[in-house]
Amino acid sequence: MLFPVWFENLQVKYFNKAMKPFARFLPGTGTIEHRGRKSGKPYQTIVTAYRKGNVLAIALGHGKTDWVKNVLAAGQADLRLARRKLHLTNTRILPAGYDGPDAAGLPFLAKAQLGRMGVFVAEIA
């Protein structure tokens, strides 16, 4: 986790709720729609996504949070970017410092952040 716990709590409690109505209008910002692992309850989480072709990457500055665990358990999710809804499959996490073949296909900004933090990667179906 790159950010301190107090910052994460502040972001989840206030910032994300305030940004939810505007997230679809901001460049690169989207809402990932997923279901709880145990409850099955639908959730929406604001993320900053980077796209290159059919590959979507999200830097994990807060570490492996609940939305990441939910999406990995389901193996799929939907992402709303602007007015488009993308279906994500083949979800995985590349650990910080990873330099394997998956890193070559990442968008530039995600590849730059991969040195310091993990990156969530998925394919767009």
C-alpha cells in the first residue's frame, strides 16, 4: 500500500461519494461495477483506468482492496468509462517491480507506476 490508512479512509468516506456523480465525465476516471464475494451485493467503485487496445490497467495505490478481491474472485466485472460500458475478463494483478511479458503490453502510465505499486490488469471482452 502506497497511501497511508488515514488517507484511504478519507477517500472512501468522503471523496468517492462526492465524485461518483462526476466520475464518468473526468478523463480516465470510471466506475467499476462488481459484486461482493460473500454477500453478492452490487458495488460501484471509482477508479482511474488506463487503456491500451484490449488491455485495461488500474494502479493499486491502496493495495489489494475489497473491490480487487471481489473482481478477482468473480473473474470479471464491468467498467463504465464516459458513456461506454466495458466488460472485463481475465483479471489478474501484476506485483510491484514486475518485468515479465505482461508488462510490455501495459499502457505507459500503468507501466511507469508498476515500479512502485501493483497493477490490476484485465482484458476487455
